[in-house]
Amino acid sequence: GAEEPGMEAEAQELPLGCGREGGSPTAGRSPEGEERRDPPQASVSNGGDAEGGKELVELKVIWNKNKYDVKFCLDSTGAELKQKIHLLTGLPPAMQKVMFKGLLPEDKTLREIKVTNGAKIMVVGSTINDVLAVNTPKEAAQQEVKAEENKKEPLCRQKQHRKVLDKGKPDDVMPSVKGVQERLPTVPLSGMYNKSGGKVRLTFKLEQDQLWIGTKERTEKLPMGSIKNVVSEPIEGHEDYHMMAFQLGPTEASYYWVYWVPTQYVDAIKDTVLGKWQYF
């Protein structure tokens, strides 16, 4: 009945998952309080140690170029092995991909999937700190891009537009009504400048689904469907007037700019040209 030498020291090395029966003070005793002794166990067939009736297996856990020598219980499940790996690596179980002849099932024991002594267990995954370290630069880059966009000069301050706006309002500019949205007038919108600083007028031929852009030299008749987009922005210091561009192609060179558009007609122009609804 004497304990074998070294038994107490070996018991302190019992890995996670091998003590699932609990450490209750009454464990190992019969109901009458007498100590119960289990029959001696046979030696482990796969070469592992036998300890407290539990069979251990030596594993080599490999993760992120690190190797860990682990003794683990053959009757423990894959989920319990993940907990052990968490203690070793700091890698949360939910972020682990454990491989042994394929993906390690969490609900089966190591014995059931035939893990043998010296088996290599491959672990793939990143710790929370690793994920944050990767994501933080991306977030910072996105914030920098957003900050750069916010720093962009208003259109009316850009050099190509200043040379027109610095001429001031045309003498025959149409009156503006700030804070009001009106339908398109039945007469052409006139008293505006184009990109070259020449006078321009806009005529909306709704029955023909066309926009006529007229200058002193000629009149261009554009089908509404050929206008891909309409861009507008209030003129700084004269917010009751807008500068506006009709996109006629894929590049900025295809934008036709018009300056000093009365603000009350801006929404009506956009909705009409882009076909959202028509103002008659």
C-alpha cells in the first residue's frame, strides 16, 4: 500500500484537462468514508505516462514559429486542448485553427482521433494584440485620407475658377432668392458666365428632353441622357449663387462649367437634368 517514489512530484505536472472528475475532498472514498483504491492500470500503449488512471500523450504544439512540448490527457477533447493552447500562447480558442490530420474536432477526444505520442499539432491564428496592430495602421490611413479630403479647397478657391469669379457678378445676372427652391422658369436662365468668361444661357427644352447651352457664338443642344452628373457649390461670399458643372464625359475635361446660377433654381436643374422628375 506504500506510494511509489516520485508519485507526488509527478502529480503536480498534471496538464489541463486531466482532472475533469474534480478535486473534491471526498473524491476517491466510498460512501462509508473508507478510502477506495482503484486497481492498478496497465502501462500506456502509445508510450505515454500513466498517472492517476489517466493516459497522457506527449505533443509538439507548433504556432507562429514557436514550439511547445506538452503532455496532455488522451481522454481530453479538442476544446480542452484549445484551452491549454490559450494558456501557452495567449491565442483565444475562438481564434485558433488547430490541425491534426485536418481540422481538429472540438467534441472528440484525442484518443478518438488517434493522436499518438510525439504527434505534431499545428495551430494557426492571431492574438487580439496582433489583430489590433494590423488594423490600427489601416484605420489611421483611412483617417488621414478623410482629413486630406476635408482639407481640399472649395471649388470657388481653385485657380481655374478664380479667374472667372474674380470678374465679379455679370451686370445682367438674374436675381437670387436665398433659402427658397423654385421650379424652372419658362424663360431661359441667363446672365451667367462659362469657363472662358463668356456669357451663357441655359434653356430647358423639356418636350424634347434636351438642354440647350447658348453662347454668343453657338448653341449646343444636349440630350438630357448624355449628361452623366451635375455638380454644384455655393460661391464663397455670395452663397445665394452657385457655380455648376454638367458632366458630359468620363474626365474632368468634359465638365461644362457655369457660374452665377441663382440658388433657388439649383435643385430644379439637377432633378430635371438627371431625370428624377420634371418641372413644367
